[in-house]
Amino acid sequence: MKDPKNTPHHQDDGEAERLNPKKLLSRDEVEALFGISKRFLELAVRKNNGPVFVKVGRLTRYRAQDIETWITKNRYEGLGNAADQDGGS
């Protein structure tokens, strides 16, 4: 019989599927899992333009779900669509 504590609550696409959804990730872990540099995350906290984060005392932590949501919100189709919108010139 499986231990219910080790069973994921739900399945997501991407890296969050393989992580405990309640685990708070350090900047090192976000960089390793999602390829977002620690330096970018540090600057994003100061500029308030990055993924949602959690403060635990002096530490900054991230939930995988929040990182994936931020990535999705910042997704662009590319320049191909811009050329189509201005008549393809």
C-alpha cells in the first residue's frame, strides 16, 4: 500500500510534476530546474517584475507552480506574429 504522504495531490505538466508541490525552492533550485538565473531572480525581487516569491525570514523562496505561472504569463509567440499584424512588410 502506498504512503499517501508521498503521493502527489495532482499531476501538472513540466517540472512541478516531479516536485513536492509544497516544497519551497531556493534560487539555486529554480536555476537548476527552470534555467532562470539566480541573478535575474535577485534583480526581479528588487524591481518587483519576476515570479511570485515567499519570504521566510530573510530567505526568498519560490513555489514551482508560481514559477510555471510566471513563465506562462511571459510567453511570447515571436516576431512572426508582429510581421503578420503590420501587413507582412
